[in-house]
Amino acid sequence: MTLWIDVAAEADLFEGAGIAVTPEDQDIAVFKLEDGGVFAINNLCSHGNAKLCDGFVEGHRVECPFHQALFDVRDGTVSCGPATEPVKSWPVKIENDRVLLKLDQ
Ligand code: FES
């Protein structure tokens, strides 16, 4: 079953930054890129106890605030260590000015 969850208003997002949302007890960071794209990945860094929503965003990558690993917010892959494992990415859509995440994966 497809389960789209309303997690935020689109107006809560700011270009080049992330926010934390916690639908269904998941800890997820939602990013709006400077080109307007909106993406969601797990908020917890795969390398340690850092929140990626607090990281610096440049282009389509977020820098972990602890050890500066770089993750591609579009798919959660690691662009630069020390992290080696990707973080899960989640489907996102914008509908009626709301941000929806698909949680059935
Ligand atoms: Fe994120 Fe170490 S905790 S790179």
C-alpha cells in the first residue's frame, strides 16, 4: 500500500537548507535545493550520531556537521568520506503546498 504522509508545509522549506521531520517515528531530513528540487534522506549520518538536517548544503550535497562526509541528498549516496555507507532516501512530492513523503519502502 502506498502511504504518503504530510510532513510539512512547502513554506517551511528554505532553499539550500534542510529540516527534520519525524513521521511514523522515522527521523528524516528534507532538503530544498537551490534549483527548487525537494529531497528526503534519513537524518542520522551513517558514520555517527550527527543530524544531516544541520549540515551545510552546497548544490545537491549536504556536509555532515561532525566529520564533513558528503551525501547526495537526491539519493543518499556518499560523495566523500569518512562515511562509507549511504543513508536511505525517501520519495517526496509536493501537493497543494504540502510536502508529502512515501513511507512504504
Ligand atoms: Fe557524519 Fe562522522 S558523523 S561523518
